[in-house]
Amino acid sequence: MSGIFDSDYWRANGGVLPGWIVGTAGAMRYALPPLAARAQEAQTKIYGYLLAKVHANGTIDFQFQEIKEKDIPDATRQRYTPDFVGFCFDKNTNFGNTPPSAVHP
């Protein structure tokens, strides 16, 4: 989320280097922090992974790869049941309680 740490607090305390914050490893999903509205690419209630491509010159490109429920293989649905897979995508949220955040207004 670009600009998420662009605040008076972080400007006065050394700033934050560019990077990615990805927390989509199956943990409960929370509402995005208020400052996320500054970032056009901010998304909530999605799963995926971060793909890094390292170039010979040392640069690294990052791209988020979203995983949708339809992408889950049949073998996984059978092992964990379709109801469980559906729960993970549709109900594994807690949007009423935003967790403590390192983002300072």
C-alpha cells in the first residue's frame, strides 16, 4: 500500500523504506487501517502470495498474485471439505475489530 506510512510521525522519525506488507497466509483478515485509503492498490479480504523476480543486475520486481476460491484444487477441497474452503474465503474475517497497528496517524 503506497503512502501508508506517509505521515507526520514517520517523516519526523526517519521514514520507512519502500517495501511490501503482505499478511495473507490464511490468518484472520482484519479491516485495513484508516490510512490505507491513501493507497489505490490497498485491498482487503483477498488471499495470495508475493512473487519476487530477481534480475541479473540485482534489482527485484515484486508482484502480488491473488488466489481466488475457484483456484483451489479439487484435491484440497476434498481433503479439507468445500465448506471449510468456503469459510476461509468468506468468513475468516474480523472487520469489527481492527488490530493494533504500527501505523501512526
